[in-house]
Amino acid sequence: MIRLHTAATPNGRKVSIALEELTLPYEVQTLKLDAGEQLTPAFLAKNPNHKIPVLEDDGLVVWESGAILLHLGERHDPNGVILPKDAKQRIEAIQYAFFQTGGIGPNLGRLGAQLRKPAAERSEEMVQTFGDEVSRLLDVLERILSDGRPYLAGAYSIGDIMHYPWLQPLHFLKAPPLMENERLVAWMERMAARPAVQRGMAVPA
């Protein structure tokens, strides 16, 4: 049995999308982050960094979303649905997964944290810094897609899954830094049309 400890966050939805793409049966354990359930001794025993998602898979406990997707690709993906079997495409998929964890994820996260603060407590310098970096990273993704490839590594992969839940709110809000990049918008629409992506984005219910 696979058990996913998660919440309604972009990082949690990366894993539910991957599980849905692989059509794996799994159980969902939803954590109430605002109630501090991620800080309980039971959860800290699974992830000392007290973050979701955490995956339990036949006695193995994996945390960090990128590591979880790589594990799923290596253990449960014989047909290369999310982790291509071709060596070049495989390393490109891993490359884009790392690019997300070091780029879009932290910068959008920090920008969002500033924008959620009351105006009087907000650092305009931080908003400018992280906003500029997010815009730059979106331009990078647009450049990657400029050769006509349908997905970041050419074939659909964990690299796409890692990016989509973080960029989906920008697409939903029609945020100009995203909407100005037509190839990236088309990629977003291709991702949104995938049934497994739709199911994964609805987890937890």
C-alpha cells in the first residue's frame, strides 16, 4: 500500500499528479497545516523537516517532493510515463525537476509569502527582488519551449509535473508575467487538459 501524507499545496499536488499518471492505488492522509499537525511526534518520525509531502511505500518512507517523484519513476514506472527510459530524456527530466526545486518553487514561495502580508508589513524590496526573479524564470521556461517541444524535456516527465502546480495559480489569475509567454501558456493548457493532472490537482479532496 502506498500512503501519501499531503495537504492542498503545490508540493503536495506534485505527488498526487504523479500517482494519478501512474494509475497507482494510494491512500491519502491529509494534514491540517494550520493546526500544526506536521509538528506532531508521529509526523516528525516520518519527516524530521516537518514538511509535506511524505510518501510511504511498502515500508520505505520518502520525503522531499523531487525525491518522491524520482522514487516513483524508478520503482513504479516501467513504461516511462513520468521518467523517460531514454538516457538523454531521463537526465533532462531530472534536470528540470531540480530546476523547479531551486528556481520557481522557492522564489514564488517567498514572493507569495510577502504578498500575503498586510501592506504595512510587506517589504517592497523583497517583492521586487522575488518578483523579478520569477519573471526571469518564466522567460527561461518560455525559451526552453521555443523550439516547439510539447513538454520541458521533450517527452512528458517529472519535470513538467514539478512545475505545473506552482504555476497553475498564476495561470488561474491570468498574471501578466506568465500570460506574456505564449508558449508557456500553451504548455499550461496542455498540462491542464491531462485527466491525471486534473485528478491529482483535486487531492486532497
